[in-house]
Amino acid sequence: ELRRLAAPLVARLLRLEGDGAQPRLKALVSLLVADGSRRSAAQLLISEFAAEDLSLAGRLLVLDALAGAARELSNNVELPELPEDQGSYAAGAAQKPKAPELGTFGKTRRFASATRVPESLPNRFASELRYFLMPLVARWQQPDQGCARWATSEATLVAALLRCLGVLLECAGCASPDRDAAASECLAVSSEALTHADPHVRRCSLFLLSRVLLVGCELMVFERPEILSELEASPFREGDETCRRMAAGILACLSKYTLL
């Protein structure tokens, strides 16, 4: 039933105007999380992402929904780290509440009852990454004609896409069977965006690159000499201080492998 209703619901929710983005986002995330509609909803949302008749706000809503669903399916309590000055990943994006801290009694907190330690939850997104990240990149590279082609090159949307890809990759984690393929896609997109004219886009590109390192694909970066060249040149020609700091941090991480 959910699968049959996914198409009309997605189309309607993306094109509603006015206030109320938060309820629409929650509804889209619910469709993406539910077993009966997840993959069909993901396919529909990704198709709509680069449709000619969708507004910029609608395209951003698609990215918010995909990232929100990834967080829920992965049981990722902590939000992924974002580039400085970016604020939250997306206004009103679905977030899981932080786990409550264990209480203390007096000044003693050395031991906690085993019954109070939160159990490890399964990452259901690890096996779903292939239905989210790769199709999203492909759709971004092949948008519809007209407004869609303009929108997919607009700096605001490019930055949001880069952040979304980073969230998807991190939520899937090291154990995802599609980790390497997804990381390769992310490196290609990040490489292109590292030289973007907008510093906001460059920050998000570096954020995406840091997620590639986070899931254990550091060695794949050494296969992209153009990325290494940009990182090494950053102290000399990068005008944005935040980008310089982020690039320095990535180089510091990569330097551990050159010393092995």
C-alpha cells in the first residue's frame, strides 16, 4: 500500500507552497524509512531532484529528506560534523534526539549498571547506500533541460548536494558493502568542487572529502593526484581561512599513511 501511495505523495509534498516545510520533511523521511516504500520513494525523490518544474526549495527538500532518512536508518545519534559557519545541515532537517546521559549519585560515577548502558543498534542504512548515493550523483550529472540544468549548477544547491553526500557516506559507515564504490563517486564530485569559485562550495567539498577519510578510504585519495595538488596548494592560494584549516586537517590525516 505504501509503495503504491509513494508516487502521488512525493509529488504533492514537494510542490506544496507556503509554510510548513517541517511536516512535509517528516512525511518524506517517513516514506524513506518505511520498509514498504523506501526504495521506491528514494527513486522518486532522486528523479524529482533534477526535474525541470521543481523549485530550488523543493530540490533542497529532497536532499534534506535523503539525509534525514540516512540518519534514522543508521541510528546515527550524533549529527555529522559540518563545515564551519554552515549552521545545521538543513533548516528543519529530521534529527534523532541525543541519548540521555547516565545519571550520577553524589560524586560517584565510576560504575554504571549494565542495564543502563544503551544497546548497540543495527545500521540499516549500510545496505541501502547504493539506492541513495549513486543514483543521486547520476541524476545531478544528468538533469532535465531548462531550469533544472541551471539549478543543478547553482552554488547553493551544489553545496547542499556535497553536504548530503557526506552525510549519506558517513551514515552508511565502514561496513557498507558499497563503501568503496560510493567513496569513489564522492571523490570525483569533491575533486570537481574543490576549485569552485564560491568558498561555501569549497568548504562543503572538503567536508565531503573528510567523510571519505572517516569511513576508511584514505588510500583512495592517493589515487587522485589532482585532489592532493589542491590540498597542498591550499596554504598559498586559498583565500578562505576555513578552507585552509580544513585542507590542513585532511593533509595531516593523510600524512600518517606517507610515513608508514
